[in-house]
Amino acid sequence: MFRIFSKPSEIPLKSFSREEILNSYYIDLHKYLVISGHYERVVYDREGIPMFRYNPPLGIRYSPTAVALHALVHYQRKEYGKFLRYVKWLVLNAYISGRCALLYFDFPFPPRAYSSHWVSGMTQGLAASVMARAFIYSNNEVYKILAEKFTKGMLIPIQNGGPLLISGNDLWIEEYPLENPPKHVLNGFIYALFGLLDTYFVTENRFYYKIFIKGCSTLERNIELYDLLLLSRYDSHHLADKNYHLLNTILVLSLIHI
């Protein structure tokens, strides 16, 4: 999977002490989003909130995944006004209960999701990472509580409307939990793992660290699902295009460097 890069400078990695992670992120998200062409599919509403241009017939939609990614980009770039604007949007658009916080997609995304009311493990993990950094920036305990609530939402089993799948000794957090059979999208799983680790960092609750380690062990046992040497798979069934192969590579390398 990792032989495509000839120079370390070509890989948009960040560094990996706890402080360095929470003061930035695991990868250089802005650099990756530029390389992948993500920004070419983004438009902004009057409040400056990013909306994503999906392929027809979906068109332009609010995507909590895109908002969370952009929040992390602005945090890395120390543009804290925009970061907090996106934090506010995520909080206002989440279903928050006494136990958990959930970001629902209000549209179907076939063939990955045919329902118009579903959650994504990737999005929950990104939101947890955003809230952890909002806590670090502001020292407001509310954001630490929200990081934990988004993580708890990520750990709701699929049969109960969440993205968590336990299969034998394996623990998966599904980007698209409505798929049957589950496809185990690689990048979505790793973003979810990062959210678990960030929640552990700010709460110091070792339960989240244990789940993070169990997820990493699952990935290690199943890495051959994805590793095609010069290529990789997007999920357990589909080949990754060049942009997702790049993302797969830098995310796995980031896990190795933690």
C-alpha cells in the first residue's frame, strides 16, 4: 500500500505526541483536501457553512462530515473564528440526549444508504475530534462532554441505529452502517478511531483507549482486505481511486506513528 511515495515530503503527515495531536490533527487535512479536489465540490451558504455538491440527483446538501472536516482544517490553520462557527453548527444540528449526540444524514445516499435518517461512524468520530479540540482551545467543559457524547453515539450497535459492528473478535465502526453486508470503509473506520483516541486524550477515560486498541487490532488482523501493494481497496469490496489510495496510505501511516 505504501510504495507509491518516493519522498517523505509527498505524504501530508503530522506529528504525534498528545499535545501535538490536540493542537493540530493527525494529518494535514487542508493539503489532502486540495490534492483530492474536495474544495471544487464545496459551496458556502450565507453564514459561511460549507455545503457539498453530490452527484445528481442529490445535488448540493449540508453534510455534517464536510462541516467537521472544514472545522478541523481551520483549527489546524489557527483560524479559530471559522472553527468555532463550524463547532456551533455541529452542535445545533446534532440530536443530543442525556447519553449521546448523533449527527443524522437527512437524505439517502444510494447504494450506501437508502434511508434518509442514518448516522455515520466516520462523521461521529470527526465530530468527537472537533469537540475535543474545541475543549482544548476554550477550556469549556461543555465541549469535553460533547466529545464523549459523540463518541458514545459512535459506539451504538448497528441494530440499535448506530455504526458499531462486533463480529467475533473484531470491532468495526462503519462509515455506512446500513450496508448489508457491511463493507468496512477503511478511511471512515480510521477517522472513527482517531475520534476515540481524541476522546480518551481529553477525558482520560481508559474505556475509550481500550476500544481504540481493539479497533486497531481489528484493522491489523484484516489489513489484507485493503493492502494491494501498489494499490489499495476503498472498502472490503471496491478498489480505491488515486485520491482514496492516498488517503488510505496517510491514515494508516498516521496510525503507525501514534
